[in-house]
Amino acid sequence: MDEDTGDILTIKYNIDGGETQTISDTVITSGVFTINKINVGSLAEGRHNLNVWCEDDKGGSSIVTIIPFKVAKTAQQ
């Protein structure tokens, strides 16, 4: 039995090390999570990093996953 089953996970993120946002709080029933959307707001054009991690209700925290992405507001040729 997974000893983490039933823990409450809080999925958090920030962009470029900015203000931490919460995506959701969920009770663990399996080891798989799907995140459909993150609002990136009005970021400047260029390269950015999305930093995502989880914290549980027992004080644990995952490693930070860094996802690089690019904002392009003009059509790319």
C-alpha cells in the first residue's frame, strides 16, 4: 500500500521565479496528475521558465520541475 495515498497535495508554480500560484489542492489517489492549463498572463515576448512543484499536507515537497517556453506575440514565419 502506498503510504502517501490520502495525502492532500497542493500543486504550485511560478514563472521566472515570480509570485507563487496554486493550481489545485487534491487528495492523492494515484501517482498521475494532469494539468490542462496555466494562465501565463501578459508576459513579455521571449523565453521564460515555468517552475512546478507539489507540497503535501505533512510538510513534504517535491523537486521543482522547470519547463522552458517561449512567448511570441507576432506570427512566426
